Amino acid sequence: MLYLFEAYHLSSWFSSQKKDNTESPPLPLLAIEKEIEQQASCYDSTTGLANRRQFFVDLQAVNSPYRDDSIPFSIGIIDIDGFKRINEIYGHDVGDFILDKIGHRLYLALRHKALVYRIGNDEFGFILPGDKENTILNQEIASILDAISHPISARNNQIVISCSAGCARSYFGTANSTQQIFEHADYALYYAKEQGGQGQIVVFDVNHELKLKELALIERALEKADFDKEFFIQFQPIIDSRNGGIITFESLARWDSPGLGRIAPDKFIQVAEQTGAIIRLTPILFKKALNEAKKWPHSIKLSFNLSAHDISHEKQINLLLDILKQSNIDPERIEFELTETAVMHNFAAAFDNVKKLQAVGASIALDDFGTGYSSLSHLQNFPLNKIKIDRSFVTNLEYNNRNYKIIKSIIILCREIGLDCVAEGVEDKEKVDLLAHLGVYLIQGYYYSSPLSAESAQVYIRNRPRV
Ligand code: C2E
Ligand code: CA
Ligand code: CA
């Protein structure tokens, strides 16, 4: 509760810049009760910090972009990495304890300098008075990181926590509206999680703004798009390097938008995920992919990418299973690819849904392995059949260098827990040979083929050795 006073203290720092300081008369009793009630509605009971509602009230109050005397400030959104998982492993009371600890540490790190809030389940926010040049924010970032990184003792465990943060300035180029500032910080946080994995802090800048504008354009085009007409699939083979035979074709979605031209899948999938359009898009893509797979020899599998939204929703999985059934394709020919981020989005739901897919005979591959939260414990607990080593490990692969050693360890791990292993992004013969030396024979990449149109995939099948 100590920090409530401090928070109010700082709050008055902001308000003193705007209002006159004449003391108000004492309140009658009923009004005091009301005041207490109102204060309670401003605070989060777990951490004692001001809550999300208060965050927006204060943000609105300090941001007066259209006034000459407004004070520049920054905001930050801090999100605990993998908090759902912490709750699942240690239980909700330990989860609450950790939230309280992190809140307290943030409060101490930013005390007298910024207002700290709990603005979501595992999200904290701060408002930091500063300067237009951003120097104060840069100084404080270091103390925020430091505050969070010390292990927390709970029930005889030393729990190491990391957080990601997205920050934004009130004066970014020009003055911004409250909603814009929050959107900037939110995007910076999203970017921190997406690009950096754990423990990253990103401050919204010009490049992010360009990306955000591009995403807004894509969002509008996606709203109007005719999914059936504008989307199609390309197929990239996964080859067994020992005999050159095709093991699988991975389905890769393509979108030719009438207004924007060809849009890269990582961009439209991201927007479709954020807007929920993915729920409608994935079944259409799956149908298209299955229609082609029907034409291939039965020995060739189809690998299909699922997003976080897909694997977290039972209804969506049931729909995909219905589509699969109607296609009359043997489910054992189908593999679903999931990234670690998709799995971590809602671990429990993803777990159940993966079991459902495996129950009919489909298999599951962990995509882009090595780029996310990868750890032995996740692999052991999650029902996987295969992992796909991310392109980034293959790109700079040389005999006995760091990537070589990493891949070597991944292979040992896969053998121990009985998983197949595919290397992605293999562009030359030298890498195929190095990977074979390491014991990786399932190869995907430009060396064998870039993604092919449905027609070219059929020609490719005719020209490859049958195994
Ligand atoms: P991904 O699943 O990791 O797909 C592999 C990406 O690597 C593809 O990019 C492919 O064209 C590219 N690639 C393959 N071989 C090489 C190589 O040797 N060198 C290089 N530099 N790149 C190579 P693409 O087609 O742009 O797809 C990007 C991402 O979009 C995919 O990454 C996947 O995460 C997502 N995606 C594509 N289609 C779908 C879909 O239907 N559903 C979902 N949820 N995601 C999809
Ligand atoms: Ca994939
Ligand atoms: Ca991949």
C-alpha cells in the first residue's frame, strides 16, 4: 500500500502542471466513503498499483497534444514472458506472488520518476515524464530490465522472470493522440515479442510507424478480400537427401490482392491473426491444399501451417477435421506445423487440440525451432512428432562452428525423444552434405526447390525419383 501514496504523489506532479493548487475544503463523511470506493476502483488489489482504468485516465490527463505548454512524456507496456506457463507450473497463488513482486520492483525502479500501473493480467504500464529527445526514457529502460531480472524465491523455487516491453513517446514526430501513443507502445511490445523472443525492450520508431501503416493497409484490403478468389497455395517439397525422394509438400499461402498486389504471407497471416480473419481464412486454405494433395502419389504427405488462433480454438480444429474427413485423404498423410509462439499462446488449449489431431492419425511438427522459447521441458511435455530446425541455424552453418554445434545438440535431443527432424532454408549442396554428416536427411530449401505452383508441383513429382 506504500506505493499508493507514492503513485498519488507523482500523480500530483503531473496535475500540478495544469491546475492551480488551492486547497479544497474537507469532505463530508458520505463523500469520504465515496472517495474511498472510488480509489478502490482505481487500484489493483493484487499489486496495490493503480489499475488499467486509472492508466487511461492519467494518460488522457497528461496528454494534451494540442496545447503549447504540454509536457512531453513516454509510456511503456511491460509484459511478463510466458506467464501463463508460470501459472500452470507453479499455481495461481505463486503467479499472484510473482505479479506482486514484479509490480513492487517496477515501482521501486521507477519511483519518483514515473507512475506505474498494472494494466492487464500479466501486463504493467508506466507513464514517464520526459523530454522530447527521449534521453530520460533510454536511461530508465536499463533500470527496468535490471529490476526484473533477479530471480524470485517462491515455494523453494528460484524463478527467473523475464519481461518484454514496448515504449512510445508522446512527441513522436509531432504530438500524438492518447490512443495513438497507446497503439504505438502496444505495437512496440508486439514487435519485441515477435522479433526478439524474451527480455526485449522496443521503443516505437519511424520504422515501426511505416510497418504499422502498411499493416493498416493490409487490414483494410483483407476486410474486402474474396478469400476463395484471391488466395492460392504454393507447395515446397521436403526431400530425403539420401535418395532424392519427395517426403512432403509444405503448403504456403499466397495472396494477390487486386489493390495491393502480392503480399507476403508472414504479413497477411499476422493481420489475419490480429483481426480474427484467420478463422475464416485457414479452412479455405486447407481445402485448397487438400484438393491438390489428392492428385499426388499417396506416399507424399501434405504439411499445413496452423496459426496461434487456429490451434487455440477447438471449434476451428473440429472444422479442419471435418474438412479433412470430407476430402477422403488418409489423415496419416497430413502434418500440421505449429510455431512455439502458437503453442505458448494458450498452451493448455493447444495441447488438447494437438491430441485431437493426432488421434485421427495426423502428425505435428514444431516449426522454426530454435527461434522462440525452445527448451527441453516444452518438447518433453508437448506431443510432437517432428521439429523443423529454423533457417537461421542453417544459413551460417559451417563445419564445427556454433550453428553446427547447436544442430548437433538438437539432433541428439530429437533422437532421445524420438522425433523426426527437418532442416529448413537449405540453399546449397555443401549444407546438404554437412547436415547429412550431422544426421539430418530431411531437407527443405531452395537447393531442391523454391515453393511451386500447384501445376509445377505435379511436374516436379513426375521428375523426381520414386522411393
Ligand atoms: P515457414 O512456415 O517457416 O515457411 C518457410 C518459409 O521459408 C517460406 O516463406 C519459404 O518460401 C521460405 N523458404 C523456403 N526455403 C528457403 C530457402 O532455402 N531460403 C530462404 N531464404 N527462404 C526459404 P513464405 O512462403 O514467405 O512463408 C512465410 C511464412 O508465412 C511461413 O514460414 C509461415 O509461417 C507463414 N505461412 C505461409 N502459409 C501459411 C498458412 O497457410 N497458414 C499460416 N498460419 N501461416 C502460413
Ligand atoms: Ca512452416
Ligand atoms: Ca519454418
